[in-house]
Amino acid sequence: MLVLLAGIFVVHIATVIMLFVSTIANVWMVGSDGVGNFSWGLWLQCNGTCTPLSVNSGDERLCILIGVSIYTARFTGSLPGLTSSHHGYSFILAWICFCFSFVIGILYLVLRKK
């Protein structure tokens, strides 16, 4: 049981590190328009140089799960004006971290009962 708890702890630390990478990296959506490549993150849009994304409200803080949900709901297909666009590795990494966190939380609850 101690080995199982240690393994869960290691996976938890790895999940936190991957979540930081996913949040910091600016590759949530990737696309090209024939002239150049574009990438979007939670806060920046890059095309050679990076510019901040416009935020409509005064509250610029964005929870990682909310960011993943928005990118899933709003950017499922090709973006207008781009010949090809797809989700980047940060988006995929965020969903993997969400799944790992959910499973680890359930395992912590099960082990706590024992």
C-alpha cells in the first residue's frame, strides 16, 4: 500500500509539472494561412511576435479547466481565414492532466478509507 501511495504521489507531481507547462506554453491552437504559422495560448496570440489576447472583462484570471472547456467548445473545427488549424500540445496536455488529476483524486479517496 505504501508503494501504491508513493506511485500516486509521483504521478501527482508529474501532473502538476505538466499542468504548469500546459499553462505557460502558448500552443493551445496552431494554424497557418499560407503566409505564416499562428499559435494561440490562454493569453497570447503569436505570429512571429506575440500580442496579448483581448479580454472583454476586467477580470483576466482564467482557471485551466475553464480554458480547456472554452478551447474545446469554441475551437473544435477550422478557424475562419486559416487553411489549416488544430489543437496544439498544450491543449492535449491540459486534458491529460485533468484526467490524471481526476483519477488521482479518486484513488486518494479510496486509500483514505483504508
